[in-house]
Amino acid sequence: MDAANGLQYSQKHQEDLQRLKNFRLLDDDFCTKVFEDIECVELLLRIILKKDDLKVTEVHSQYNMKNLQGRSARLDIFAVDSAGDALNVEIQRSDRGAIPKRARYHSGLIDANVTEPGDKYEKPPESFVIFITENDVIGAGLPIYHINRFVEETGNHFGDDAHIIYVNSQIQDETTLGRLMHDFSCADPSDMNYKILADRVRYFKSDEEGVLIMCRMLEEMRNETALETTKEFALRLIIRGKDTLEEIAEITKLPLAEINHLKETQQI
């Protein structure tokens, strides 16, 4: 590494350390790393669902699920509990990212992915899509909103066992949920209420090994962003139609197979 590259690397590393210092659980990339830990996910779900005995059997962060057309969406946190119920937690700072149709889409994705061929429809797992939002997306000033289907004419529950929940992180009172939302807004683990979360956050912010993991993740995110920018440029060249695919591959330094894939995607 020459002096110029070394200086650039050092600057980026210092920027990463400062960014890491300011991370909160409301920052989805940091949150998904923290909640790779089953005990942290159990705490989160027990408080939101008010199920003190809930046990998580598996958890996945940044989990890809495909729809019926084969396209995928990335879930922030996907967990399965001991009852076989499917639980998706999404962290949203942007109101646009928590619109009702996105919640509906995630609910449908779960149904499409957790039902095996031959399963009886009367026995699908219960599903929960939970949005933790920085702002009060629903706008009624409540800490939590439960969305379930009802029969309009009778007012009775439809009974499809598909639940959507919005948690408003603005309400940080002395309830268990309010204290949890306080922790989601904390950058300093010493200010957090729940030790399980504080210890996990402290690991990624202060422990040498944890900091290294986070710095690698930030570097991967930079590389991924740069790759997506290059792909967008390549797609614009394809649409313009003045260069051959081989020339576009040479200009962008992308493999010819990737250029062909981008062209096929553009034609869908």
C-alpha cells in the first residue's frame, strides 16, 4: 500500500469509527448485527408481543425471501419461535419505508415462504410483521399499533393469524416498551436500560473484535454501494444503445456475464 492509499485508508477507518460511535439500534444495519443474537431477539419480541415465555429457535438478519415471481426482498430480522410462528422485524427511520403496502408485502412473502408444498391451509404458522419506526407513522400518538383483519359486518376477527404491528419509538416512557424504545434511541450503551442489549451494543462499539467486525461490515457496504453505482451506469449505457455489450464491460470493468444479465433485466 503506497502512502496516498495508506492515508485514504486511515481517513476512512477514522470515519468508520466515528460513524460506529454514533450508531443506534434505529440504524438498521447496526441493528441487524446486534440482533443476530437470539437472546436479544427474545427480549425484543417478549416485550413487543407481551409473551414472557416466548422462545426463539432460529434468527436470521438481512434475510432474503423470494416472492412467487422469484424476485427477492431482504428482511432486516427474521425469526422462528418454539411454536413455529414466523416473525419479521423491520427497522424504519423513513416513513416511506413503513407504508401499509410494504407491511402487506412482507406478510405475503412470509406466507409464500413458510408454507411447504402439501401443507394444509388450515394449519399455517402464525405470522407477525413488526415495524419499529423512528416517527409515529400511524399518527395517533400511541406507543404501539396492532393491525388485524376484521369482518366489517360483524366486527369479529377474521382469524387468519396474520398480524402487523407498528411500534412508535417516539414514546419512551417508563413502561417496558417505552424503556426498550429508549434503548433503540441510545448511542451510548451505558445509558441503556436492558443489560442484554447494552452488552451486545458495547461489544460492537468497544471490544476490539466487535469493532473489527463492524468496520469490515462498513467496508462491505461501501463496496456494495460502489458496485450498485457501477451497475446503474452500465444500465444507462445499455439503454442508450451506442456501445456494444463488450465495450460496456470494458468501460465499467464489470464481467460480460453481468452486463448480459443487466440487459435481460432491463427487457423484463
